[in-house]
Amino acid sequence: GYASTGVSVEFVTSPTVFAVTGASVSPAFGPRNRQTIITVSVPGINGATGYSCLIGEQWVPSFNVTNNTLSCIAPANSFVGQVKVQVGNPDPVLLDGYGLFEYVDDPIAYDVQPKSATAGATLIIFGRGFSKFPSMSMIVGSTESNCSIVFDERLVCDVPDVAADDYQIFLTTNEQHLIQTGLEYNHFTAVKLTRLWPYNGPALKGQTVLSIYGANFPETIDVYCLIDTVMVPATVISSTLAQCRVPPHQPAVVKVALLADGVPLHPRTQSLDFAYVPDVSVVRVTPDFGYTAGSFPILVIGSNFLNTSSLGCMFADMKSRGIFLSNTSLVCLLPSTLGRPELADRTNITVEVTVNGYDFSDSKRSFAYSQPCDRGFFCP
């Protein structure tokens, strides 16, 4: 008879460098004059030892070998350009496939603007050689921030949240190599904006004196308000209050920010809203006369009235809170002229309306005060 013996056969795949150009080596580039730690994808290597990398024409040992990758140190080179990255076994025999690694020169940075900034702002770095990198980051102190490559000569970087101080600017291109730019900027404590008053103003007339409240306002003469896209001079009253006069603008809600020397003093997200509204006007008042004791309702007819907490009327220079009826009508209580004898018998008192408590219409509609009471009438 015949006897049979079972034989176990295991099929294995030989290690091969993952030969998709640019995908088998990470990072795929590094500085010409410095070393770079690269990771090479070698499926099936399974932690074996004794492998090495052939980078261009130089053999270097491997380390950190896993099931599918190994690491090598790409040495400095005398030229820029791509080289092959191949992996050899201990014999040494080169495995099938290869990756590519590119030696590049560092970008050159020669200026940064602005020279002062705060968290949330952006720095523009001028130089050349930025576009040959897929991405770049800025290092300030020990904090990394994102950069956008605008084109080969310009880099825009976010300013991180760090302590107020002077900082040198470093760039990184592959998360290993730090580039000392020789540039620096001053990081200052951000201004904090909390509210503004009034929060609306006449669009056509403009000229509203805007009070901006917050904290950390700088004591400098070069502070400006940025109203939408227009810069106007600001006056810093204290560390918590600044004022500026807004320019005319079409009706719209716009952003208000503070600048110093053209530099934003706070993150963009802290900008406050100001509403340009259609200018109010007065067409007529009913009745158009009243007694000096005041305290009775006057109906005001006009246009562009708003239901705001600051809605009101002004008789000469005497103010009265308004009650909103519609965008063309409101009611105000007539103020008394007691203690104001110069107004007692005037027949040309102007009546104006405000929707923000600061800016009044300029319609010059007349109202007449009289005293004493007409004969046969009782006046309180």
C-alpha cells in the first residue's frame, strides 16, 4: 500500500516599497542642507530587522520598523531635486518599487506686516519660494499656527494666542524643519469690545458720535474706527471708552472695529454691529400748539420711525420719550416750560424726532407754547 503525508504550504508576499509616486515616502520633501526623518511604506515587512534605505546614492540604516513601514534619515544633499528612495534587505538586495523624496531650498522671508498684532489677526510675510511647499506653518514661541500660501512671494499666517511680548518668527515646512526667518513682531494684549452706543444712526446724514465700550484701549493718538470699510479717527477717552464720528453710508448693518496704526486691536469676531437706518423726518404735529404746563400727548406724523427704546421727541431743547404707533406716527408728551420763561410765549418752537436718542431729525416743524390760559378755559 501507499501512505500519504500532509504538507502545510504558506504563501507569503515579499515586501515591496509602495510604489505610488509621492505616496510611499512621508514627508515627501525636506531641506537640502539638513537631515530629514522619512517614513517609507513597505507592506509585508512585518517588523524585520537589518533593512536599510538607499536614498539617491547613499545607504542609511532603518529604524522604527513596523508591519508596513520603516523610518530612515535622509542625509543632507548638495543639490535640489528628486531622488529615488529604495529599500534593501539584509543581503542587501533591493526590494521592488521605490518612492521619491525631494530636496528643496528653504524659502526666504524678508519682511512681515504689520509689525504689531494680537490674537486672531493675521501677519503677511513677504519673501520668495513659498509656493514649492504644499503647506506651511508659523511658530511663535512654542505655539504653531496655520499659514496660507497666497503665491510664491506672500504668506498669510494666523496670529496665535500668546502672552504680550516681542517674538521671533519661525516657519516650518514639513513638521520637522524650523526656518529662522530673522523677522519678529510685537504681540500686544487684545482690546476687548463689549458694546456701542448708539447702535443705529441716520444713513444719509451720518455724523453720529459713536461711543465704543470695552477694555484695554491703548493710550495712543493713532487709533481709528473701521466702519464697514472706511477708517475714521477715534478719540480714546479712557481704557474702556473710545469715540468716533461715523461717515454717511447706505442703509445697512455694518461691522465696527478699532485699529491702531492700521492694525486691528482685537479679533475680527469681536467687531460690533452698527445699523445705518433711513433718516427720520417730521411732516406735522397735532395739535401744533399747547400750554406751558405740558404733559398732554402730541401726535407726530413723519417717516422712517422705528420702535426702539430710544424713540423720542425734542421741543426746542427739551426731550420727551416717544410711543411708537407706526413707521409714520408716534406720540410724545409735551414737556413743560416751567422754569424756562424764555420759551413760554414762543410760537416757533421746533419739533424733531430721534430713533437713537442722539441724532434728531432736521425738519424744523413749528409748535407754539402759550400762557396764560385762554379766557373761559381751565389750565392745570
